Amino acid sequence: MGGHPPDRPVEGWIGNETYDIVVLCVQECMYDTLFEGVIQDLGDEYFKLEVASILTVKMAVFVHKNHVVKIRNIERSYEKTGIGNIVGNKGAVAIAFQFHETSFCFIGSHLAAHQARVEERNKDYHNIVSNIGVGVTSFSPLEQFDHLIWCGDLNYRLDLPREEAASLAEQGRWEALQQHDQLLAERAKGTVFHSFREGPLEFPPTYKYAIGSRKYDIGGKKQRVPSWCDRILWSSLAGAPPLVQQRYCCYDGLTSSDHSPVLSVFEACTLLPAPPPARCAPVILTFGRLSLLFFTAAQNECGSADGEQYRLAFRAFFLDPKAQNETAATAACPPVWDASNVPPLACCVPDPAFYTTLHMLALLYRKDTIVAQGAIPMKAAMVSSEDVAAAAAVSGPVAADDSAVTAVRRAREKRASTTSAAFSVTMTDRRGVPVAQLNGAHPFTLEQKDCEEAAYR
């Protein structure tokens, strides 16, 4: 905001449409009362759910009153990346919550400024990912939430002369500008935001304008190159309910800042709460052999002499929290667990179809420290039409009193020597960097035990 109050109400930024959730993030904002004005602009139908701030970086989440009762597990946090990681003029804020059974995390950041400071911006990103402290606070948010949306003044610039960048922008030659965008280049190298997506940059660079107009200030005192400093990216876990971007644009009607705000509209599907438990045994998730392959050769060849003990822990809202949801520890390198030391997991909803779109978080512990995590799609354990056909081919027709799940499991066991892995998941460290591949062999199945009564309590 450049230290200036907005010259238009928020209604002008987002239009007069009704949204279920509105998230607003600002940088260089000196006004603690900004969000009070926003709620007035949004109207009485909205409730201010949470606010997070560090100095001039601020974020607020507003929820339509029809949905307030559907939200829980609200968290907020921040991470400073200014001088010595102490000063809060640069950094990030985060707000996370669950809507029904779907989790969201929003991060708003202001990264290091100036054309040549690409490495500093990259370091800011990794510091935020490592230390923002939402969800499992000792670990990265990248593999914890169904949907993570990151927005703000990321400060990545266009590596072009000022006059050429301004000319291409005025001509609307977005593809020519994108070839020189620092953030696109860093993402292509896998340096930052490696798991994120971004909509097409089909709007003018949002910085740097002459205040009071939307003309690029290329001849001003600072002599900045017009650039897409302000961005919105998102990342979704495998198996998460769909999140679809419907719009990605900038708003040129606000002229009190040398930036134009960017706007993104998403349509999100959310999972409904689990129904009450049935009067029968839960669905049981069983594993075959689990193996872990580190991407660093030395870790795979370490052997057991170093005494390092690895174990896997499984986390999901549908798992019985009182059960043992962890493997036994192993000193083998690379780590391997067979069915004898991977306990069956009890899933609380008595309907295998319920898990089709869900995922389960796998945490890799070395002794008592989490060193990697990844999301296992539950769909890998579901019965597919190909499995049913394979079961019929190997075992013959499925008997009338036999479940398809049981038949497929037997078929998978018979095909074990030629069957590919049930799942293969990339596990990342707390910075979001891939460190290992977790492979699960068949059988990896969900099976419902016999029920005396199918009705819910």
C-alpha cells in the first residue's frame, strides 16, 4: 500500500459478488483500522474470522455468516525475514483453518526488495516455509493442508531495461514479458515454489506506477523496472478435493499506491463431516511392504552401524486417535517395513467409498525428529474397475457372498510378483525439498469387516 490509505472501498477491488470466504493481504500498511473499514464495505453478512500481522504485513479472513459454524481449528502465525530475521518490515503471516473436513492455509508475504536480490528472496521463501509454525509446528506447511494459497508482494522482477518492459506491457505482450520473469525462472529451476501452481499472467505488471495514476514511473527517482511483484500461487495435496482458479487479474482502479492489487477467485469443494459411527467394526486399512528410497545415495548406504532408527507415523482425521498409527522402528538403510511391523489402521467411517478423495499424511521420524513427510492418496487403496477385472481373471467370478474388496485383495496377492507399487509418494523435508520416495507394495487395501447392523447410531 506504500504507506497510503486506499482511495477506494474494498467493494471496488472485488466487485459486488458474494463470496463464501474473502482473504485480504496487504503490505506496507500503516493502518491498524484498515480491516474495520473492510468489514463495513463487505456488509453485515460477513464475519471477521481472524487477523494476523507483523508491522506492515497484515492479513485478514472474512467469512460469510452462513459458514461460520462450519469452521474450526483456526490458527495464525508469522515469520520475520527482515534484518537478521528479527525486523518485521519483511516476512510473512499465516492463517489456517478447517472448513468442514477440508483444511486451508493462507500465507501472505513481503519478500526482499530490489532487482538483483533474487537469492535473498529465495532465502526468505525457505525461511518462511521452515519456520511459519502452523499445523505441525515443527514442520513445513507444504504437505499438511489440503490447500495452501500464497499471496503478497513477492518482489520478483523482470530482467529487462525499464523502457523495454514498459513498452511490452503497454502493448499487452505478456508472453514476451514472461520470458524475463524472475519468479517463473526460479520455479523452472525448482529453487522456490516447486509444488505450486499459478494462473496465466495476462494482466499488466503491477509495479511500479506513479502514485495517482496507472502510468509506469520508469523515469522517477527509484528508476524501477515494471514487474509482476504481486502474485498469488497455490498448492494442493494429492487426493485433496478440487480447488479451481476461476479468475486471476489485477485491479487498476486503486491509485493511492505504486502497486496495483491482484485478485484471484477460487472455487473449492469441501468434504462434509464424517457420519456417526455404525454399529459395526470400522474400515481397516492394511499395508503390504513399505520401502523408502532416499535421493541422496549416502543415506541409502548408511547401514545400521550408525544406530539411526527410522519409523513412519500416519496422521489423518479419520484414523482412530487411540490406536497405534505408527510402524515399528528400523535401523535398515534404506528403511523397509513389512506387513508384520506395519499395524493395520482403523478408519472411523464404515464406508470405503468415503475415502476416495482423501489423503493420509505420512511422517518419517529419525529417532524422535520428523525429517520428511508426504501425502498418501487413499484412492490407491480403493477397488478400481481394472482390479475387479483382474480379480475375475485370476480368481474366477466373484461369489455372491464374497466382497469385491476381498476378491481383489486375493488377486493382488497372487499377482504380487508382477504387480507395480500400490503407491509411490515423494517425501519432502521441512523446506519443501524432496528427500525420499516412499513406495507401498500390494496389498494396500481398505476392507470393511462384517456388520451386524448397517444403520448408524
